[in-house]
Amino acid sequence: MADITRGTIELQGATIAFSEQGSGPTAVYAHGLSGSRAQVSRLGVPDLSGVVDTNRLVTYDARGHGESTGAADPASYTWSSLADDLLELLDTFSPDEPVAGIGTSMGTATLLFAALRQPERFSRLVLTAPPTAWATRAGQTDVYRQMADLVDARGTGVLAGMMAAAPVPELFRDVAGYPPEPDVRPELAASIFRGAGSSDLPSPDDLRSLDLPVLLLPWATDPGHPVSTAEILASRLPNAEMRIASSAPELAGWREAIRDFVAV
């Protein structure tokens, strides 16, 4: 197991916590809403352990998540703003060479916005669990706004209760610790969810210009991450391939799929 180096970077009014491990071409991982690099490491979803066999893997906590700080401003937690953070982080992690970007849900959205803005910064993308978008987004944004209102009224404890009570998709039934408790700073939780609630993926037509290799990894039976989003992405992105996980063994197979795609 490669040694892990941890540190922080001051960035646009926030202290961003990061870890790096392995050697070789740089790959950067962006986690999902209410997650963190520690949460992903505990759950192993997605399993990034194969990436460090061939690459230097940088993971970081998005502002307001995990060990990173932030401000109580919903605008700073929109997917577009998080893309600005990622691009600034790349100035430190890989200023001269393009990186392989790996994302989950909110992290997938972050990568798409960042790659559209500065495609030369990325060699390829792995987009896991694409979130609700476009026609399916309205219902989810209402949920996030309701969650923000509940946090304001009752505190962050209500978030853990809501997530614990939600139905568990079949392919996660055997994942220890699922669903995880939110890993966000309590004083920023409402702003984080309001930022998510005002976000959507880039226009499908805009995605046609993103001509770099993309591996789409949706999982099935999760209404918060519908396969339909990945299908539209696959139809618009010029150089995309898709692999759907409908069972626990298929989800476990992502370890090798991500490692092999990033190692090229």
C-alpha cells in the first residue's frame, strides 16, 4: 500500500483538505454531495484502490465537506462554482500536465463543468453515478431545498435520520456502513444543500464539444442517480463508453474498470 500524504490548500475563502497517494500520471477524484474522501475510503464506493497501482491519486474534500471549510453562501456550493475550485486545485496538483478526472454524483457534475471550461486540463474522465439532470432535476432540487429548510429548523441531525430511513438500492445492501452519515460542516449544511438545489448539469448540446475519452459508470435502481442521465451523456459526449452496474459484483468490477481506463 502506497504511503498517503495529507495537507491543505487555501482557496477562495476556504481551506481545502487533500490527500495524495501513489506515483505516475496524476488522477484527481471529486466526491459526491455530503460525502468526503474519508467516507469514500470507508465505503469503497467507488473503489479507487487500483488507481494507485499506476497513478498518483489526489483526493480532496469539497468546500464545506469533510475537513474542508467554507462560507455560508449557497452560491459557492453550486456545481459550477465547485468546478472553479477544482481548476484552481489543478494549478497546484498538476499545473503543466493534464489529469485524469474521476467523479461521483456532485463530483461528476464538477468535472463536466471544469472540463467544458478548460478541456486541456484533462486527459480523460471517469463519471460515476451521474446525478439527476435536466428533466429529472426539478424533483431532486425540491428535496434539497426542503432538506436545507429542515436543517435551519432542526439542525443537522435530521439529515442523518432522513438518509438512514431512505430505501437502500439492492446493489448496496451488502455495503458495510451504507447509507453513510453526511460528512459536512453543520454550520454550512443548509448552504451546501441550497447550492445543490440550484444546480443542474451543463446543456446536453454543450457536451458535444467535449471530445476526450469518457467512461460512464452509472448504477441502477437509485432514483437520485438515474441511468437516464448517463444515457443522455453517452449520446452527447463524442468519445464515451458506458458500463452499468446492476448488481454488487458489477459494482465491485468498477475497481478494475477505473484502474485500466485511467492507466492508459
